[in-house]
Amino acid sequence: MDTMKCLSFLFLCLTSVASGNKANKHKPWIETEYQGIVMENDNTVLLNPPLFALDKDAPLHYAGEICGFRVHNGPSGSGSVQFEAVVLDRSTGEGLVRSKEPLDCESQREHSFTIQAYDCGEGPDGVNSKKSHKATVHVRVNDVNEFSPVFVERRYEASVPEGRLFDHIVRVEALDADCSPQYSQICFYDIITPNVPFAIDNDGNIKNTEPLDSKRQRVHTFWVTAFDCGKNRAQADAQVAVTVKPSCKPGWIGWTKRVEYTPGSGSIPLFPTLHLETCEETVWNIQATVELQTGHIGKGCDRDSYSDRSVRRLCGAVRGEVDLIPPPSPAANWTSALPTLPSSDSSLVFSFNGSNHVAVVPDAVVSGLSGDHFTLQLWMRRWGTNVQPAAAQAKASRKEEETIVCSTVKNDDAFSHYSLSVHGCRLSLFYWPDVSAARPVKFLWKLEQVCDSEWHHLSLSVQFPSVTLYVDGVTFDPALIHDNGALPNPAPRQRMSIGACWEPEDKQREIVNNSVPEVKYVGGYHGLLSGLTVRPGSVEPHSVVECLYACREGLDFGDLETLGSGMKVHVNPSQSVLVLEGDDIESFNRAVQQVTYRNSLRFATPGVRPLKLTTSFRCFNEESCLSLKPLEGYLVVLQPDAPQISLSGVGPHLARPAPEFEGPRGVLLFPELRIVCSLTHAVNTAAQGMEGGALMSDAVAHTLDGCEVQPLGEELDPEREELLVDMDVVRERGLEIINTTAYIAITGAESISVYEDVLRSVRYRLSRSSSRFERRFRLSCSEMNGRYTSNELTLEVNFLHSLDSMYRPSHLMASQQQFLHQHAGELSGHALPSLHRNSVVPGAATIIIMVCVGFLVIMVILGIFRIRSIHRRSEEAREAAKEGGGQWDDSALTIIVNPMEVKSPHSYKSHMGMSADTEGEGEEEEEEEEEEEVGESPNNASDDQRIIFKKEGRDGNACRY
């Protein structure tokens, strides 16, 4: 190596001499690439090859010397900041690369940068210095064992059944933060707790060295440590706890028989801690079926507690449907003979026994159902009444079809016929577009829902020749059958029956009254029906059908994204059955814990819902495969917080002159009505540092479904009074109204604001011939089909009658009006409506009344003048007595006299300041009154006079007696 350096130096010298006196002709030269290493926490880099820069201008002073090295960014854009290169010998060009500060292997293990050498130029100032090419430097930081192993968990837990040896119970794991494999790897683990029946290998797997006994020791706790390959021990040891389980029994662990649900909680997990124990048995398929039994709740689950018509409105269904089995009423009495069953929801359920339970729809209703486009909807449950034993039911189902609806309607110039029937587990629609044609069409569906004795919703949309069936919101395609058999043509007569179909007329033998054959019905339906409607015209969209069937409660799965590989989840349309299927026991257990119950109703129906969990296994050895008994429990839906519907804004009394009630529009009864719905619930004040409990009321937006205005006492007299409602508002909102003499009922699911608008338009009108003085009304509202009711708002209406002008002489009327005009100032501020109360006079006493009224007016006028003279004298006396002080200032004395009261002396005294008898007293009595003290106390006033005193005190405050 030294020989090579000498030869290189000699070559440079000869070259320099041969070049003459030209200075710094050549650039320095360095290697093209260097490999370096540096120890962690050190800064000196050892390069291979060593860093030397050669210059052909040597041994010339300056030109042949190396003055420095420059470090540039490498390919990664970093390195020049952390490293520098210095010249150790300028004549030989030896250099040194070092880091500006100690390096950290864990932060960055490798560095790359470029280096360039430059000579000293032609003088000490470095003029015309030349630079070499750039060389790449790769520096690797060597690791130092500065970190100790750290366990991932501070405590490890496991459980094993007793009496067996296991190759693997639990695995502990430690990590080392050093960057190199030499120091970052964990070389071995060790159990530092002595005398424990466990062993650990170099991978951290713990096993038992002898069978464990749960009776001797239920839980084994010991400590383990870890060492890296640099023999550094873990900073903190880890604890291991092994629980010894008694002899294993396959089955579900953590089953809770009772689950409570608070309405408004959304979704809750049904089995949060449930897991399956197979006792190490090998199974390759597991299937669990969760059943929520809600058959006892309405039509199978918790649905909106509104009438079927209201639910249709809420779902956005097109209006125009006709209820074929409406609640019995005077207007719809064809269902009055059908037995009904109670239902927890709002619907009315009708029972059919297959023989004499038939509803015949009137022709007036059938006439509006023509057309070959219609939608038929119903709720159906076969065998729901249990009127026959199972054997008899099966025999009947095999014998003949059971007809649900049978109809013949007129379409233009022809008649069409259809019937909807069930036979076994088949549903069929028999459609005859024209009864005069020879080929009717039969649409057939084979459905388990028809014969499972459960409630199901059917929606049949007919756009002949296209027919669509929705069962519980799911579409089913029919099998089309052209029935070419010998079928008698239905009679061209418009009619419809529910629960059976009429027998063909050629088979009817019995004659009634020697002329009209008695109609017989065949194919009776056995079961329950509810909400049977038909709407002619365009069919319902699928979204509306799904909404009508929508169940507000059911089973659900929490998060499908967390479902493990190989797992499958299936939920039936009614969300009453959920099936889980998988092959991995751990994934299966996690999936079971994600099964939830949800109820989106704000006011869920309280009660018990039975739960059932059925499990089945498929094993490689079917003979020894596990078998588990079904688990049964129940879900309890607690009582929801009842809403408080408050009616206000209407005073207890409404007094108006009778002519206002006699107008064509009457008088508004509830113009300022306000309806507020709120929820009252308990507040946990203990969490807020308060003692006791508290109730909080929150205003919420609700949907009312009915309000009723009812006259109290006797019913309305249709010849003299009536209640009026703005029918335009009612029709615009799609509400229904029943207006009778006993009440007005407004029904339909709508918002509170809509009901406020409708009720504010309720008016009361009275005929002119009525002599009624008052009438009382009661207003109440409800929601959820009467499940929650409001307070009862009572309004008393007073009619202020006056004497009819036809019974008064014209000169008396003129004088009375002139009197009231002159003394309006004196009478202002007093309750004038009482002047007219109870003053209606029968026409038979007209002459007597005219004479009495004239005499009364004269007496009243004289009395007023007398009182005014007394008042004037009292003022003079008071001015004279002012200096004495202490006397009562009666300057503000006001006497109100009612000149209109004539009914009786008693009633006259109760409304006037002076009676006719008092005016009739003699002159002596009048003089005595003048001498009486003007400031007489009210207690000294006679009962016949009933004078009202008003005194203004010296402090300006008014007092009334």
C-alpha cells in the first residue's frame, strides 16, 4: 500500500514538472462509493475504503493540496444535515466523516449522502480551486443493546377444564425496542414463580405439566419474565392466571333468562355475555336460531297503534280505498253479525267460522269498485279462532277451498268476477275478466304463510293480465293456470261477499215466498281477518306495501362489518326469527353477542315476549356429535313514559250576545285553543348532587288520531242548534268526521297543528226561536287509538238575550236610547252584559210588558235626576266640611242603575241601584234620604238599593266595596 502511494506521488511530481509552470491544472480525485458504519450513540464513521482525495497537481503548493470536503444530500434528500467531512492531512488528502451529533438506530438505521473534495486553488485565498466528482456514501448505524424486553400485557388470563394435559393454554409475548435482530429478538422466557405445574417454551407458550384439579386449587397465579439475545431481562414481569374449570359440559354459558327493555332505548344486545362451550369437540358447522315470539301482540309484533286508515295515510298510500269489513255502525252495518276479537293494536279483528259468518257488502258500496285495476289488502290468520279440533280443520281444508273475498262488479258494458281463496297451503285468485267469456284465469301461489296459523299481511295488486302478490312485504310470483274445465258462468249481477261465496243460482233449490230463491253460501273461510280493503285504480307501490306491513320491533344484528369470515346471518321478513351459521367457534360466539332487539315505537306495547334459542351442530363423526336442548327465556318490555296531552287557551266561560250565535256562521268555540304534548320522566338527581327525585317534562312532537266535541247534558236539538266545522279544512287534511247530535268526532292520524286548525274552526249556531240561556261543551283528544287521552276541557257558553224591538213602543225605545247616550260616561267601566241576562219575555204578555217598561223608564229617569241632585248637595257639604278633616271623601261615588231589568223585583234588585218600589215611596221618605249622611257606609245601604260605592283615597289609590 505504501509503495502504491509513493509511486502515485512520484507520478504526480513528474507530471507537474512536465507541465511547466501552469498551476492547478487538475481536479481532485476520490472513489465513487463508500460504505460506512457508525456505532449507535457515537459520531465517528468508519469508511471502506478510507477517505483519501488525490490531486495530480501535487506536490505543488496549494494546487496539489486538498483543502476540504463538501457533503450534499443523498437520494433520500437527507444526510447532509447530520454529517460532515473534515480534512486530516492536506498534502495526502486524508479525510474523516463524522455525524454532527450521536445517531439513534431506532430512529433511522441507514443514511445516504454524497461527498465532494476540492483543492486549495492557486493561492492561500483559494482562487481557481477545483472540485472532484461526487461520491456516494452509505452509512449504517450499528445497534447497541440499550432496551430491555417489555410484555404486551401485564396480566394474562386463561381457563382450562380440569383433569387434562394441554399443549397450549396461553401465550405470553414480549417486545424489545432495539433496532437490530441481535438485540430486538426475545431469546427465551422463564417462569420465575417456583413450584408451579406449568412450563413455558422460548415462544411464550405455557402448558401444564400435570393434570389440574379445580377442587384443590381453582386459580393458579404465577409470574414470567423474558430475556433478549443480549441477555437483558424484561423491565417488568408479567402475571399469568389460569382458572381451572370443573369437568366440561357442552352448552351455552352466560344465558340470561330475563331481559328487560326500556322503551326508547333503541337497540339492545340480547346476549352480551353468552358464549358456546364445545369442550374441545370438533365441529365443522354450527347453526343457532333465535326466535322472538310476538304472536300475542296484535298481528304478530309491535306496530303503530293507529287505525288501518290512519296507517295508510302515514305510509303515503293513495286515497280512495274502501273498507270491506268496517267497524259496525249505522252507516256500515253489514259486519254487525260477525263476532270480533280484542286486539292490543288499533285494528278490529273479525272471526269467521266457515259456515254462517258471512258479510254481504251492500250494492251501493260495490258499485264504486268497478275496473280491472285494483289493490286488495288484508291481514289474515287461519285457524286463529280454534273453533274446530285439528282433525276437523284438516278435513275441512282438504274438502274445499275457503273463500276470503268473492265479487262480481260491472265494468262498462260487461261484468267481471274474482274470488280470493285458500286451500291447504295454497292461495289462489280466480279472475274472470268477462263472465260471458269461456276462459277464466287462475293465479296460484304455494305459501307456507297461508297455513302456519300466524298473522300475515297480504297485498294483491291486479293490473290484468298482470298480478303481483306481496306477503309480509315480500314479492311472490304466481303460477298461471287457464282453467278450461266446465265452469258455470257467474250470473251478471253486481254483488260481493266476505268469508264465503254464493252458490251458483242453478244449484239453489229452496224457494222463499214462491218467487225469490234463498242465497246459499259455500266455501266458508275459517280464521281471522282484519283491515280488508280494496282500492280501485292504480296499484300501490312496493314502498307503501312495505310501510303498511312494517314491524316496529324485532330481532336485528348489531354490526355486519364485524361478522367474522365464514359467518352467515339471515332474518325473516317479520324479524321474529334470526339464524346464525358458521364454522369457527370464536367467530360464532362474537356473532351471537351481536344479536339485538330493537323497537322503534316511541310508546312500545309493554308486556312479555318469549325468547327461544335453538342450536344444532354438524360434526365429522355424526354419531358422537353434540346435541343441546333449546334455551327459553323472555323479553320484558317495560311500561313507557305516558305522554301528557294538554288542552288549554280556552276559558271556562264564553259569553256573547245571542244574535251572534244566530248568524249563519255562528260563533267560534275554541278560537285560542292550544294543544301541547309532553313527556314526564324521572330525573336522576343523585348524580347531580341533589337529594330525592325529580320529574322533568319535555315537549315533544306527536301525532293525534282523534278529537271529540261533546255537548254536556241533553243532546243538540237539530231544529234549534248545531255544531259547524270547516269541511274544507277537514277534507284538505284527509281527516274523517262524524257529526251527530250527541258529538262531533274528528279522526285520523295527523300532527297537533292540524288538529288545532280544525278545532279552532268549530262553531256553534243557535236558531232565533231558541230560548236557551247556556250550553256546556266538553273537548278531549287522544292518540294511539285512545291509548293516551288528554285532559277534558269544559266550556260553558252563555247567550246574552235582549228584548226584541218588535215588543217595544217606538217612543220608549227612542227615550231609552237617548238616556243611555246621555249617561254613557257615567255607566262606563261597569259590566253591562249583565243587563241582558235572563230577560227573554214570552210573546203572550206583550201588552203588559209594554206598559210596565214605559212606566219603569219614567221612574228610572226620575230616580236618576234625584240621585244627581243629592250628589250635587253632597259636594257642597263636603267643601264646607273640608277644614274639619277626617271625613270621608265621597266625590267619586258612582251609582249604577239598570233601567232595563223587568223580570222580577229580585232580579231587578240584583242589577240596579234602585227598584221601582223604592221610587214609589212618599215625599217624606225622599226628604229623609236627603238628610242622610252622604258618606254612608256600604253596610248601611239597603238591600233593595244595592248601591256600588267607589272611593278614591287621599293617596290616589282606588278602593271598591
